[in-house]
Amino acid sequence: MSGPCFTADDNIVVQIDNEININATFGSELQSSVTVPVLNKTGRLPIKLSIDGGNSFDYIGVYTSGDFMLKYNLSSESDLKLSHITKI
């Protein structure tokens, strides 16, 4: 996902649909990555991003969840790229 200027010291956490917190991995100043588990939900879900370990979520975005995992026989977890994280 791309968003704020990340640093290697940031503790990046993504919150999906106001209930699932997932630790992200620093990639560069402009990108980090997160492995999204099977959500058993479809549609556009709100996401929030924290760079302080989940103490505050100052950035928001949208994640589109679908049933593509069943259609393409993918594993239970999938590396997905989230983009357009916006500061709130």
C-alpha cells in the first residue's frame, strides 16, 4: 500500500472494517505491504492505517473484498496491494 512517508521505525498497522487489525511490513518510504486474511465479506470495506502501532489511525482508505479467492483457487491468505490512503 502507498500512503504517508513511511520510515523503517514505523509500527504500521492496518485496520479493516473497524474490527480487524493487521501488522504491515515496511517496504520503502512510499510503500508497505500487508497480508489480508480471508474476510468472509465482500464489497468496499473501510480501512485505516496507523504508523504508531495502532494507537491512532490517522489515514483512511477503501479495500474492495471479493469472492475471487474461490474462483481462482487461491490460498486462504493473499498478498494484496492497497492504495490511496488519505490522511484524515
